[in-house]
Amino acid sequence: MKFKLLFLAVLILFFPQSSLAAFNFAALKSDWEKLSVQYSPTSFSKKDALISTASTAISLSEPALFQKEFFRLEFVNREGFVRAALVKLPRKPGLFFVCISGLGGRETSGSLKMCTEGMFLSEDYGVILLESDSSKSWIERNQRITTSGYESGWDLYLSLETLKQHPLLKDSMKSVLPIGVSMGGNDALYMAYFDSILDTNWLSKGLLVFSAPADRLEGFKYAFSMPYEYLPIKAGFKYFFYESYDAGRSILGKHTGYTPEQVMMISVEEIFENILFPLSKAYLSKFEEHFKNEMLLPFFIGKKSIEQYEVSDLIKQYETFGILNHLQARIIFIHAEDDPAVPIRLHEQNAGMSGGAYLFSTAYGGHAGFLSSYGPRWFEGLIKSYLRQID
């Protein structure tokens, strides 16, 4: 509680004239706290962080979603990369919830179940369930491995651009509210960065980010060095990581010389210096001019060639600090205090970094397991309360 009060005080002190100041987070927080008390879990299974986290591993049934009027959509963005989604259209033009899966997650990821029940099935709203660009299917389809937030956020931005222009959606999609889960939430932060610096203003309704690391680098590091008591979660994380790199085996070998099996055995430091950064460097080598012209190289001023970039330069791609002050969109982090995969303490570095960044914490929920702990009515209540606040 003391940290949350300090977090709000810092925001008010440093950003009193913020363009987002009209947003009444205190009132929203009060509503959400009441909901969390009302739907507070009582049984051990709902309170246990590992059990609630494990519940997200159960994939959604695609045939069941088809019965709920979802349909499958594969689309190509202007860089030529293909992404899969499950889409439900509204009865009339209006708001779309864009729900973004976490690390290694497909569009049927169990962590997106919360976007497929209750009010989300209403004819008043559209819903898009998006696969992660770190999923096995995305990597096999596109023959590319993305690692940094800039890469994933840019692909997500282009995905939203494509969806807004898609013949099946363009007349229905009047506004969007992204809901990012786990690393998908961090991807959404970088999507918001591009929305801000390119001044497209697609995210005027803000972002809701569940169980996401505020800083990508710290999130990755913790996941790889998770304490022994969270061994099942660490094993699950490594499984998704392995699946992704197995799908991109030839890409991985070409740019790093490692096999997926070797990646699973090396230290955290080696993963960053010998795996993730070389893959980012390979991406930048291909898209260097594109990045110079549209978005990135203010962070790399003074470098004339991609080959001159060092690890110290590339590491900037993983740090969130550099982008938060550029964001125009409002961001609310919803995070469980018992999250075993992304500790809530990793959000402390956000305090004072952006006038539009807020944190709401819950006692339970594990990692993206809020639906298991608090139930769909709690989640629906959060969304309805937020929409009342911004509309």
C-alpha cells in the first residue's frame, strides 16, 4: 500500500500538467479495489500462485470460439509478415478489444480466455485475439525471430495498421483498447511508442497491461533466473522459449551458432550477449534504413553502420526507460502481488517515468491467472469501470 501511494505521489509531483491528468485513477482504483474484495478468492486452489498461473496453459478451443461467432483471420502487414488472429465482429461500428498473447502464445492461448466471455461476447464490441510473434507458428510462417521490444512492438503496430485497413474490419473498427498479457503487454508498450512518435493516435483509449514486465530486459533476466521454488513456472517458460527457437532453428544457428538445446543450457549473461543481441543485430542489418527513416536511430546517434553497434548499444532495445517519456497513451499495469514469473517489484522503476503510467495490484492472480483467481465477473467489472471512466 505504501508503494502504491508513493507511486501516485511521484506521478503527481513530476507530471502535474500532463495531458492525461483529467483521468481520475484514484476513482478507478477505488472501484477496482471494491471489485477485488467482492470477488476475492476463498479456496486454496484460487489463491495458490502456481495453480492460477498453470491454468493459463490450457489452450482455448477453436471450434468453441467459432460457436461464439469468432472466425480465423491471417493477414499480411506491409513488411510482408503474416500474423494469425481470431476475430469477432460487433453488430455496429464501435470499440474493438485487441487481446495480445504473451511469450510463445498463439491466438488460442489460455491467457486470452478472459477476452472470450461475458461482455466480450456482446454484439456491441469487437474482439481480436492475436498470436505472439514469439510463437512457434509465427516463426515458422515468417522465418524470423524477434527478440527486442522495438522489433515486436513495430510488428504489433503494423498488425494494428493492417487490421484497421482490412476489408472485413475497417468499417467496424472505430476505436481500439489493447489488452496485453505478460510479454504481450510489454510488446503493447512498444506499439504505443510507435503510435506516439508517428502521431497516429490509435491508442487514445489507453492500454491495459496484465502481468507484464514494465522493463523487458529485467523481465527476461528474472524469467531465466527464477528461484527454485518456482521451478514449474520456469520450466514452462523455457518450454515456450525452446519451442520458439526450435521453430527458428536454422535462423538461430545462422546468426548465433547455437542450437535450441544449447540455448537451454547456457547462463543468463550468455543468452543476452550470444543469443538475443546477435538476433537483434541481424534484424537491424536487414531493416537499418527503415529504422533510420521512421523511428529508431535517435537512440543510436553517432553510429554510421549497423556493424559498428556494440552490445552496449543494442541493450537499449530491451530497456523500457527510453520510451516511457515518449508515450502519449495511458497505460495501466494490473499485476498480482503473488506473480511468480514477473515480480511486482520490477514495476518500481516505472515510478515517475511517465505521467500516464499507473499500477493496480491485487493480492492474488499469479502470472496472468486472474480469471482463475477472481473469476470472469471481476475481469468484466474492471473493464466496464474503466470504460465508464474514459467515455
